[in-house]
Amino acid sequence: MAFFKLSSTSIFLLIHIALFSSFSLAADPTVSYDFKLSYITVSPLGVPQKVIAINGQFPGPLVNATTNNNVVIKVYNDLDEDLLMTWPGIQMRRNSWQDGVLGTNCPIPPTWDFNYTFQVKDQIGSFFYFPSLNLQRASGGFGPFVINNRPVIQIPFAQPDGDFTLLIGDWYTRNHTALRADLDSGKDLGMPDGVLINGKGPYRYNTTLVPDGLPYETIKVDPGKTYRFRVHNVGTSTSLNFRIQGHNLLLVETEGYYTVQQNYTSFDIHVGQSSSFLVTMDQNATSDYYIVASARFVNESIWRKVSGVGILHYSNSKGPATGPLPEAPSDIYNQWSAMNQPKAIRQNTSASGARPNPQGSYHYGSINVTDTYILRSLPPTTIDGKLRATLNGISFVNPGTPIRLADLNKVKGSYKLDFPSAPLNRTFHRDTSVINATYKGFIEIILQNNDTRMQSFHMNGYSFFCCWDGLGYLVREQQRFIQ
């Protein structure tokens, strides 16, 4: 070991260098928010009901961040039950303590608060947040989350003239506790009472289906300008088709990735998904135009009332929107044809995203698949007296000690690393069974839906290469959502 004698001059120089470094290498900026979740009473469908608001707002406020920002959100739980907030799509790299899922995080008890602190590292795009416990999302508590490009990174299209967020989703006039009780007793949720757009009911396009006096969303625009619409399906169980009467939707981003730009007259957005469109105001202003979000893969003659309708209002409009709504795709009896749309979505690998260089791609043929899991979902079945969903015959039980906390404190027996890699011919049961993944490995996951309805799967905090063909072959395209 060598020893060195430091003079007072040397010490001064070291201090000076340290101070200079701290000023010249500033940390990434921090954006902070305070969220107070509480109940308020609103009537989006004409029926007064208790909803979950954030800071008195329903839906909640926008979280607006930029790539690499540190985000601090202090959440106060003023509800009458436990609470967790989750931030789907936001990659909690090396910080899963903040992901807001009961299996890994402790819930926030009533009257308590918790600071969610994470970095939106190397990310851009449109997301939303929501409460993850006890079906609370069916009563609100959700809001938009935008991660902007850094100023030095160009977006792959001309800067829009404005930016709108539309939170669309199915809605019940029964609150989440009543819906939860129905599920526990073995009942189905049934047909929703409507679809909300930004927490508001439908414009009265039909005097028979829509009662008078409902609040509805109006988007005000100027002719000739182009706007970005960030559309999120924040509902509980219903896939929605989104469209704007007389206008094309140019898809430019989905789930945090810029896409190869394509025009659509309508676009399916499934539960939990988010997409961005550029819409040019290129129509005449003889009247306003409908903005529509209607249920997909259902009998439309029965579900006619389950439509969210807003208004696109030109600043020089001559009158209100009239007539029937623009039609949605009519492929209920050929649902595989509906897969053509998501299969056509391609990441724009020539566009920069969070980094100043193009995104690039993996050498797909050289991926070493560590494990393969076939996850089979079946119609809900009664287990221990309650109707429960299963994967590979297992209905998950949240551990008494959250998984990450159990790992930290070496709590044995909190969970099992024995989730089967394929469906087994055995009795359905409840268990705390967890997939045993390999660090830095690649897992191939085959989602086998044997249920009688469409399923949306969310896998928190990771990027995926989607499998579309049902046989497990990798489609050579990187997306963040799973159909």
C-alpha cells in the first residue's frame, strides 16, 4: 500500500475539482407530483355515482416528463381501502419496488402515503397510470402519462399544432365494490352501461339511446392544422374501435415506440393499450364531426348503447354534428381478419427515439431462447366458492409478504418457483406459483386463449417481440403490447 502526503494546495485543488465536477455534471432533472386519491360523486351516464378522483379530478392529471427525467409522485390514500398505483409501460429498471403490483409491493393503507420514485430511462411515448387493486380502475383513479423526446432528439414527423389526450373505456354505473361482489358471487360483469371519453358520457347523437343533458367531450381545432391524438383504452374488459368521422388517423406511435406511419379510417385499441395518431383538419366546416369509441367483437345490435361519442369542433364550424355514427368494421364473425391490423404495425427502426441514434434491431435468428412457456387461459371457474380466472389451471394468490420484500429479507416459503411451463391435466387450484426466469435470458411466451372472449395481457416493465401466429414463431418486429 502506498501513502501520499497532501499539501494544503493539493487539498484545495481536490476540493476545487470535486466542486467543479458537481456543477458541470448536473444530474437528470426531477419532476414531482402530489396525488391525493379520494371519492367524489359525478354522473357521466346520468346516474350519480362515487368515483375515484385524483386531486379532485376525474380522470386524473397528466404526468408530463421527458426522457431520463427522475419522477417523484407522492400518493396519498384517502380511500377506505388499500391502494397501489401502477405505471404500465414505464420500465422500472432495477427499481421494481415502484411498479405498484401487489405481488411485489406492499399496499398503501387508508390515510397513509407513499413516494413513488423512478427514472424514465431511455423512454418516450404515451402511457397511462391506474390503481391496480380490487378492481378500483373500474371506478377511476386513472390518468395520462407522457414521456417527451429530449430537445436534442427530433421526432419523426413535423411538430403537431396541438396535443390531445383521449382516455376511452367501458363504464359501469355500479362502482368497483359492487362489481367485485358480483364477480366473487359467480356472476359475469355483463354488458357495460356505456363508454366514457375523458370521463364524460356520449354526445346525444340518438335521442332513443342517449339521455338528454349528459356532459360530453369536445375537442376544438382550427382548419388546416394537424394535431396529435394520444388514445388510451383505460376500461375494464371491452376492446374498442376508435374513429373520427371523415378524418384519417395516421398512426405514428404505440406503447412507447414510433411506428412506420400508416393511415387508418378506424383503429382497434384493446384494454390497456395506447396509440398516437396525427389527424389533419382537412374537412370543410359545414358541421362538427363525431369522435367515436365503440365496443368490438360483440353483437353490435345488442351493444348499440355502449358507444362513447365526443365532438370534433372546427373553429369555423357552421353547425352541430348530425346523422348516424360512422360505422365500425363488421367482422364479428371473422375475428381473425381483425388481426391483420395489429400485425401490420411495424416499429420505425430508422427513427430515433430516446437515444440520438436509430433504434436498430436484434439479430432475431441468433436469439437464444432460455425457456418456453405456454400460458393457457380458460373461462373462469369456481374455486373455493368464488369465480376465478386461471392460467395453466392456477389462480394466483398474492403472497403474504410481497415477493421483492421476501427476497430482500430472505423470507422462505412466501412463494413457489414452480409455475408449469405448459398446461397440465390436473385440478384447478389457487397457489402462489411464480415463473422461474433466468437473468438476462429470453423467454418465449405462447398465449393460448381458450376462453370464450378476447383477452388482453399486460406484462409490466419489459419489451417484447410479439408472437401472432398462435404457433410460437417469432414475428420479426419489436412491440411492447401483447394481443
